[in-house]
Amino acid sequence: MLSYFTALLGFMHICILGAGVIGVTTAFYLAQSGYRITVFDQQTEVAAEASFGASLFALPSVGLKPTSMTHSLAQYSRICMNRLEQPLPMLCRDFTATMTKKAKQMGVRFRFGYELECLKSLGGHTVSAQLKAVIPRNQGQISCQADAFVLAAGMNSRDILKKQGLILPVIGLKGYSFTLTHHLSGERFTCLYPWVDTERGLIANWQNNTVCFSIFETQPSAKLRANEQAREKLRSIAINHGLSSKQVDEGMFWTGVASTTPDGLPYIGPTHQPNVYVNIGHGAFGASLACGSSQLLADIISDRPTEIECYPYRIDRPFTIIV
Ligand SMILES: Cc1cc2nc3c(=O)[nH]c(=O)nc-3n(C[C@H](O)[C@H](O)[C@H](O)COP(=O)(O)OP(=O)(O)OC[C@H]3O[C@@H](n4cnc5c(N)ncnc54)[C@H](O)[C@@H]3O)c2cc1C
């Protein structure tokens, strides 16, 4: 745990790995707590992976793996989001861009085109992140020294943690989504907000002038594997919900892999290394859970009382193996 008072003086430096919706929102809440923050991402901009095409904010009254704890985190997230300056964009990548702007205004530094290779430890304490340049305008390798590290690298977090000696059961959840932002009439879609069909792994959303349908491969053998099949399925879902073929052709079709966990709850909190934290495994609801998860992690790192129970999200619940 880091001292809140020291953080207030801006002395504590925290390095965040991953600039998806979770990494960026974590940066915002930690900067609000007074820390000096640097965020790294291998991509050239924020929300370029699972957060890119994620749709609107589904509040999972039922998740793909429904649990009461996912529900509490979603409700808490909604409370945290309502505390922010409104209005907020409801598409995940636009929301992430807005949070990036807010974070930058608080002094958060973003560095793109650097891939984390490993975390270096000295005497059981992690001291630096070793990163290599992965775009032409960056050169060679760099090292980022910090007092604490937050892993928010989506699916890649599993391999990064494995190199650090921690095996966490993080599972890829492949999803396909169709999003159309247009002048849509509300009456037709209000019934969709939010709608989760756990049997078919389908999320449907309507908000303002945007409609979004997402389907997930709920089993490894699912026939949806081929993108073309998923696209056709989404097309027919959209048409069945009243969109014309012309409108469907104007929509954005997108595929991404979100990280989930065996019990459907994210991992939020410390790891086996005292100054390395995780905020990963949000499955099909990362955008919806981002504010609550990040506020919770900021409170844990600052050693403040948390507003919701933090135990259900700890890594040392069943299924975790430390080697
Ligand atoms: C089809 C689909 C539809 C969805 N719909 C919804 C929805 O309606 N509502 C909802 O709430 N959620 C939805 N989700 C889930 C949501 O997209 C994810 O839960 C969320 O994006 C996870 O965010 P993240 O920041 O953890 O991961 P990511 O967005 O994947 O971010 C991880 C970041 O880490 C970076 N990174 C990875 N490895 C490294 C490395 N070694 N070095 C440096 N950087 C690295 C990546 O470049 C990436 O930018 C959907 C997901 C999919 C796939």
C-alpha cells in the first residue's frame, strides 16, 4: 500500500500498463488521488483493442456469467460514473477518449508504441517496467521506474503475470459486435436497453442515437468462429429488430477478445508482489465496470476504506495458482 499523504504531494509514481478503458479509467482515479501517473500502451492510441468496438454501457443485471457480485460492481460503477462531469459519451472508445482528456488535464502522461516485456524486481520489490519500442517513431528499449505498477493489459496480462511467477486463470472471450450510430428513432429500440441473453451470449443496447448488438462465443466449439458467420448472424439480428439492410450496411462490424475469469468476476487489487496491482478480467462488461473497478483499485492502493467489499475481486480466491 502506498501512503495517501505522500501521494498527495505527488511523490509517488505509478506506472500503468495498458491504455484500454480500464487502464485509462484507473489512471484517472489514481491521478485524482494525487499520484504521478505514466500510462504505456503498445498501440498508437487509447482503446485500440478490446475497448475499441465495445458498445454502450450495458448494466449487467444479468451478466454472461451472472453473479450478485458482478451486479454490485456494476451498480457501484454507475454511482461512480454519475459523480463525474456529465454528459459522458456512451460508446466505449469515446468514453475512453474523454477519460484520457480528463486524465491528461490532471497531469497523466501517456506513452504509446511501447510493449511491456517484463517487470524487474530487486529484493522482492518490483522496481521497473522494461518496454520495447514497437512503432518506427520510437527507438529501442526503455525502462520505467515507479513505486507501483498496475497491470491493465487485457488478455496479455495473463502472459505478463506468468513471467512474474503468477498463474491466473484469465480466459479469452471472443465477441463480435455491430454498432450503428445514426438518426435512429427511439421508440423501436427502447426495449433493448440493456438486454442480455445468457443462453445465446447476446447483448443488445440502445442509447441516444446508437444501437449495438454483440454476440460472444460462449463455448470454444461455437460455430461463430468464422467472422463471416458472426457477421451474418448480427445482420439478421439487426434486421429482425427493425433496421433496414441499407442501415445495416452502414454500421460498423467489429471483432475483439475480452478477458474473463472462471467465476466471471474481475481481478482487482494487489498481486503476489507487494507493489504490483491488477485490474483485469472484466469479460463482456469492461466498459460498464470501468469506473467502479478503477475507483476501488485507487482506494485499495491508497489504503483508504473502500465503498464496496474488495474481497470478492482479490486474486487469491479459488482457481489462482502461485508457482
Ligand atoms: C464484441 C464485444 C462487445 C462488447 N460489448 C460490451 C458492452 O456492451 N458493454 C461493456 O461494458 N463491455 C463490452 N465489452 C467488453 C469490453 O470491451 C472489455 O471488457 C473492455 O474493453 C476491457 O478493457 P481493458 O482495458 O481491460 O482491455 P483492452 O481494451 O484490451 O486494453 C488492454 C490494453 O493493453 C495494451 N497491452 C496489452 N499488452 C500490452 C503490452 N505487453 N505492453 C503494452 N501494452 C499492452 C493493449 O494494446 C490494450 O490497449 C465488449 C467486448 C467485445 C469483444
